[in-house]
Amino acid sequence: MYAQVVVDVPTQQTNHSYDYLIPELLESVVVPGVRVVVPFGRGKRLVVGFVIQVLETSQFKRQVKPIHHVLDLTPVLNSELLALSSWLTQESFSFWISCLQTMLPGVMRSKVEKVAVAQTSAIQASSLFQGRPIIPFPTTALAQQQLAKWKNQGLIEVNYQVANQAHHRQQLVLKRKSLNYQELLMTLSGRASKQQQLMQFFWDHPQLKQISYQELEQKYQISAATANTLVKRGYFTKDKVVQWRQPDTGPIVNTQARTLTAQQQQAYQTIIQAQAKPILLEGVTGSGKTEIYLQAMQYFLQQGKTALMLVPEISLTPQMVAQVQGRFGSRVAVLHSGLSQGERYDEWQRIQLGQATVVVGARSAVFAPLKNLGIIVIDEEHESSYKQEDNPRYHARSVALWRGRYAHCPVVLGSATPSLESRARGQKKLYQLVQLTQRVHQQPLPPVQIVDLRESYNLSVQLDLSQPLIQNLQFCLQKKEQAILLLNRRGFSNFLLCRTCGQVPQCPNCDISLTVHLQNKQLLCHYCGYHCAIPQKCDHCGSRKLRFSGTGTEKVEQELQEALPSARIIRMDNDTTARKGSHRRLLNRFGQQEADILLGTQMIAKGLDFPNVTLVGVINADTGLASSDFRASERTFQLLTQVSGRAGRDQKPGRVVIQTYNPDNYAIQLAARQDYERFYQKEMNFRHQAQYPPYFYLIKLTISHRQRAAALKLAYQLAQQIKPVLQKREVLLGPTEPTVARIKNRYYYQLVVKYRQNPPLLQLIRQITNNVQVESRHGYLVSIDNEPQKME
């Protein structure tokens, strides 16, 4: 028998499967989806690979190498995920091995280590080996020189070992035996009080099968020595069992299904009656989309199927997880980047073993190894964070739609402001469009006040807070209600300006000014991470007249405290949520009304549901409009609509204040009216004229090199290759520099292709992917992004 194996050598030359002979002893173990260790190339190099297929014959004409050993006794990827990996490598122009690995937890990406193996006892006893038969290959020149001599003499061998990093955490437990513990209790000495306590504990709890040594010691103050004494007497046995590392999601509060409104009931019926056709659930903020998700998931779980739910941000996960766990309890597994490697591995294992039948998570959870999928839900489907920015550059929505077709299950795309691509597909009936136009509690959408920051009478002492916003905040605090304030820019200010010479400190590695972070007393580059202390004088002219210009969440927090001294403020941005679990802790504090104002970046703009929030303020609605991205207006409209929907979601009426220097902009005006239909028509007209999605597909090629001229030269060469295969009305833009042309001392140029159905073009792009490997040896990096979400 032969196995077709995709090896962990990410190059274009190896981007296919290789045939390996399956040793007779391993024939029952080597099946599609298991990982194996195989010899690769000349010499004794060992690499990890994935078995894709098992065949009775091999087409390879020369001698076929045998599999060295297996890493898994059962498949880590099922037939669905193997098929998905093949599709994904074509869709994302990525290496097959990269697509396979991205479906697994990080700890399952095994390390290959070079080792030296002693061939004689004398070498084993040397100072280098120190009695060990195998040592990691040393990095010092002296040690390597000695090993080279021994190798030439045949005294050592140099091999490769594969270290599997995936391990379960185990704990020691004390197990009950089929004995009469009441009788045995009488045989113990009166001085053995702890032994008596342990025997009495098991007698009092006849259903208890086992208890961990850790719990005995911490909860009941019974030592391991006491337990081991009774094990030696034959009263108990001790064993090691797997201890699942489950994410700390807080206490689970069980909830019951709520009575659906007429609109919700109609949407629910549409979902459970759907087959494989995607459903676009367009509902105004507060219309109860989450309850529809939960009840639809419950329906499919009762049919013996599983459910997958995606949310766009880690910050949304705590609230959504709480709601899903409240309905489905321990059947829920959580997958997102905020988990430790061990927690992620154990959650993945629970799903793989069928112990968890509901998965909630961010983008990568779309690869959860659920079997018998009944429903996939993508909440806030319009969010750009569903797109992976590194290889493989997949969009979670596209992957979910593929899995929906494979499993013949409904994929529910939910949003108050669907992406234009999804809404256009709903319009063409490729998706089933379901609309919710009313809020659950029949509360009207909150009235919106647009504050023109160009008018002097609106300004206050605090430069970033207008008079109307401060007055609304004061009114909110008087009524013991809460407010959410959005500013989509972290830090204290955008940049530091010398008022004498106009100099602005720049990042030495990137073409971008450094952002002021006053709390850490640092200037920070948000692209490469470079940081330095805030200078006392200008490096250019020596002047001490330095001024903080622009604004960020840290600065607004300071201004809020000055304007409203009694206000309790929680700030949520990347600086305050860097530590594990910080999203949940901050949101819990706000939910328990330990703060009056929640100030943050876009992570607070969507999905959050706090009954006492009656005011939403947008500090500057223009930050997204200044972008050169063709989606700038769409993103601004979505963000403003989403954050406005956080106000007045329960019984208390809400209100919204939007501060802007562009009060007449159509995205801001239509977001204030929550008029998605009008925005959709206006934006679609622009997209049609400018030949952008959903009327055209896009491919973005990004070329970089440490020398600007070299990057530009290759960009022109690629442009000349692409132009001949373009069809009528198809367009190639570039080469152009992106907004930030230099990052980490590499210079960047972009090509953007607008195309329709063009197989020769896609074939050429794949050929360019093949050639990239050669160019990379000369310092070039070329990335290809199919359907990019960021165009700056």
C-alpha cells in the first residue's frame, strides 16, 4: 500500500503530494488525515507530512521510500477538511501545506530538530555528549568542528528528529474501588484522622468515582501522603487522567429560549427549512438576530447535528460565548487567538472527539473539526476582520460557504449593514434575503444628533469633546445611565510636532510618523513596533517647543476626566486589552455598572448589548473617510450604524451624538438615519461606475524589496506579464506605492487587477506564484491577495 503525502516543505516545487510506501505494520494506522514523518530529499532529513490518500499502486517509477513513523493514531483532519484544503490552496494562491497547517492548533505544527547520535560508548561519555546517546546539534563552531571529525571517522551520525509539541495536561486522581468503605473505616487507627476523613468522604459520596489529588489537598487539606497510604493498603487506586484546559469564560448562567416576534419567527422558519442555500439575515440593530441564531442552532442540535458560530472580534466573543453557553452549557467549545496554546489544543480535541457539538469563535474557528454540520452562523458578516491578512489569505465567509455546500447545511450571514457583495447576491437571489425591520422591544431607533465641529459654538475647552456631547454625558450621568464613546484611534495623539521647525518624529524603519503613548511615555510605530522615549527637545533644531497633535483614546480619556471628574471611565483599545482575558474583565465591569463610560476603538462598536446604555458618542466620524480605500464610505457607514445601535436596546430610550468635520457626507447622513437601502443604492452606483466589487473581482499583488528601484522593476515586469491576458473592460492599476510605502525597511509597490470571469488570468497568477520562489532568493517578497479587504 502507498500513501500520498503533502510534506512540510513550503516551496512551489514541493507543492504537491509525494508517494511513500506504507510499512506492513502501519497499514491499519496510515489513513487519510493522519500526520506521518517521512524521509525527504537526499540524506537523512525527516519532515512531517499529511496523508491525503491511500493507494494500492504508485505511479512513481523509481524506488519509493517508506514512511518512517506516524504522529497520530487517528486522523487529525477528516475527509471534509482534506477536500477543503485542496480547494483553499487554489482559491488563496497558497501552498497546500500552509492550508493544511492553518486548520490545526499551533502546537500541532511539529518541530524538526537536527541531532547528533553517538555510535560508541566512548563518544557517549565525552564532555560534549555527557552520557547521553543523542544531543541537539550544537550551534558553536568549536563543537561543530569536533562533530565533523567524529562523523568522518564514523563515530557519530547526524539525524533529524520530529518533536510533537501537542500534549495533554494530565492530573493525578484517586479512584474508588468496589469496597465497603464503612466497614474499612472501622479498621483504621483512631490517630489516623486524615485517613478516616478521606474514607468518610467517599462513604458520604457513593456516586463519586474519583477525585484529583490537587482538589483533595486544596479543598479538603488531605495530603498526597495520606492518599498514597490508603492506596498501598489496597483501598483505592491512583491513576493519571486527561485534564482539559478550558478557557475561563466566567460563570455560566442558564437561559431559556425567548418568545419570538412575528418577524423573528418568520426568519427562524426560513433558516430551519433551508437546504444548502445561504441566508442573508439583514436586521436593524436590536432586532434580536442572536436569539434567532440560538433557536436555529437548538433545532439542528436536536436533529443530532452540530453548529458553528463565528464572530469577528475577540472583544465580541465574551458576550456571545456567555449567551451560547447559557443555552447549550458544556457542549460549547471556544476558539480564538486570545486562548493559550494549551487551551486551544484542548478545545480542538473536545471538538474532534465529539464532546463539544457547538463552536463559537473568531475567524480561524471556521476550520473547527465538527462532524455532521447542521448550521453555520456568521455574525456581523460584513466585517473585514474575517479576512486573513497572512498566508493563506482566506476569507472566513468563503470558507463557511464552501463547508455549507459540502455539508448541505444553511449558512446564515447576519448583519444590520451587510457588505455590498453579500447584499448584491441577496438581490440576485443567490442568497435568500430575510429582513428584520423592527427592534424586539418595539423601541424606536435612537435619534442622532450630528455636531459640526467647524462651528465655534460647538467647541469646548476639551478640544476633542464638543459642548453638545459633554452636555449629553452630564445628563446621562445624572440619570445613573451609561454611555459608550467611540474613537477609532488608540494612543494619546497622532504625532509629536516641533512648533519651531515643524519636524515630526518618524519611524526609522517605516514611512510613518510615530504615535504618542503618554501612559508608557513612548513614541510607538503601529507597523513595526519600534518605540522610543518621548523626547524633551526636537532632534532637528533643539527646540523645546514640542506639541502633541491629533488625538487618540488615551488623550480623550484624559479630557473626559477633566470635563467630568466624577465619571468612572473604562478604556478599551489594543493597549488596555493586551493581557489574556482583559476583554472579558473590562466588559464584565461595565456590564456590572462599575463604570459610567466605555471609551474605545472599533472593538466596542458592534455586538455589545448593555441595557443601561442610553448614550453613544462618536468622537470623530471622519477618521475612516480620509482613507484611499474604495470601501471607506461603506466602512464608515457600517461603523456609525453599528455603534449607534448600542444605545437604547432595552426599555430606556437612547440617543446618539456624532462629531464630524464633514456633516454633509452621505455616509454620515445616511448612517444617522439608519437608511441602509438608500446607502446601498448610492454606493452600488459608485461601484458600477468605478468597476469595483461586486461588479468586478479583485486581485492585489504586493511586491517588496530592500531597494526601492528593485521593487519597482519587478512590479513593472509583472504588470507587463498580466496586461496581455486581460479581457475587454478588465483593468490593471499600478504599479503604485501604498499609503505607507516603506515598512520594516522594505519598499512596497502594488498592482491591482479588476477582472470578471477570466481563467487564463488566474492561470497566469498561479504561474507567478510559482516564479515567486525564484525571486525570493534575490530578496524579493511577492504576496498575492485574492479579493483583498484593504486597498490602502
